[in-house]
Amino acid sequence: MKRTPIIAGNWKMNKTPDEAAAFIKELLPEIKDSKNELIAGVPFVCLPAALEAAKGSNLKIAAQNMHWKESGAYTGEVSGAMLKSMGVPYVIIGHSERREYFAETDETVNLKAKAALSYGITPIICCGETLEQREAGIMESWVSGQVKAALQDLTKEQVKTIVIAYEPIWAIGTGRTATNEQANEVCTIIRNVVKDLYDEETAEALRIQYGGSVNAANSADLFSMDNIDGGLVGGASLKVKDFSVIAGYEC
Ligand code: 13P
């Protein structure tokens, strides 16, 4: 089955609402002919400006996090109900920076993924190992464990619609990209985990991104690997020229 590549920028904590709108206006003409599904993951405060700027275009907007409860005494948090009310179609869940700095666990990632789906928001669920784990030979069991935990209680129909982003922590923001083979190896492991948990049809439908120092020079080779269906792009998604080259990938 042919999967449509899905290429998402993760802006992290960058850009004000005005900067977001200006950036998207400049980006849209550069990406308009792309055949891929394209997303910009923007800070919460940029969501209204980004949604407005991207309206009617081929760029979709994602939030970078959400809480799993609908509402309540959770100071500083944003719920799926709030994102849904704004028309946000995607949310990045369980990024390694959130796991490291904001104490997210496999359990909260699963709660968030289930909550996102209940609001009709598609989660982009992140996983990936540290360099120490890779060197200790536990990469496969670690990433498989993260994926199994994230998908707990999800139906196969749900799993067919979600996105998993494999982001080795040692490759994030380091300029040290995984090789095409390393990235594809882990994306294959993830697809096999899903095949074991569900079935072949579900595994083949699932889109798996690679993230970690993706740039305009290495993206096409990474995305052409058989189990990599696009990317989650940090630093290079903040530059119109770079992101438009990455977004223009042709299979
Ligand atoms: P970089 O592309 O800056 O390495 O970041 C990757 C990432 O964390 C995307 O979510």
C-alpha cells in the first residue's frame, strides 16, 4: 500500500504570533505544489494566527502538546476540547523534550493519545532512544516498549490514522542525523510492533516519520527508505527555504 508522506515542522518554543503568520504567508507559495501532507507544529499562542494564515492552503496546523482531561484545575495546561474548538487537526504527543523536561511518561503519552483521538485530533506520537540506550544494545526493546505503551487500548481503526515519529534523542538538534539505514531499521521495528499488536493491514497503513537533524540536504534520502513516511523536522522547519525543499520531497 502506498502511504502519503507526512512532513511536519516542530517549531518548538519559537516565533510569536505575528512571526508565525508572516512565516506561513512566505512559506505557502513555496509549498503549494507539494503532494505530501504538510504540517506546522506551533506554540499554543500561535495557533489562532497560524490557523488563519494557513486557511484554505495545503498546510495543516498542529499543537505541540495537550492535557488528557477535558477541563479542570490544571494550571497552565490546554485540553483537547480547547484545541478541537479552534479546529486544530493534529497534536504532537510525547516529544522527548517533554518527557525529559516536563516529566511525561509512557502512561501520560497514552492518556493524551487516547484523549486526542476522542476529540478527532490526530496524534503524532514520538518515541526514541538515548545514545546510552543505543550503545547498551537496548534500543529495540526501549522503542518497542514506548510504542506498545503509547498504543495501549487504541483500536486498529485508530492506529491506522495516527502518526508515530521515531526521533533518536542523540540526533535531535545535534546535527548528527541517523543514517538512512539506522532510521529505517527502527521504523521497521516500529511497524513490526504494530503488526504484532494488530495486523499487517494496520501496520501497513500507519505512517512513521523520522526526526532528528533532518535538513534540506538529507531529507529526500531518508524519506525514500521503505519504512519512513516523511519526517518531523525541528530547526530546519524554522527556515522557509529549508522547509520548502523538505516539503517538496517527491517519492
Ligand atoms: P531537529 O530537527 O532540530 O534536530 O529537531 C528534531 C525534533 O525534535 C523534531 O521534533
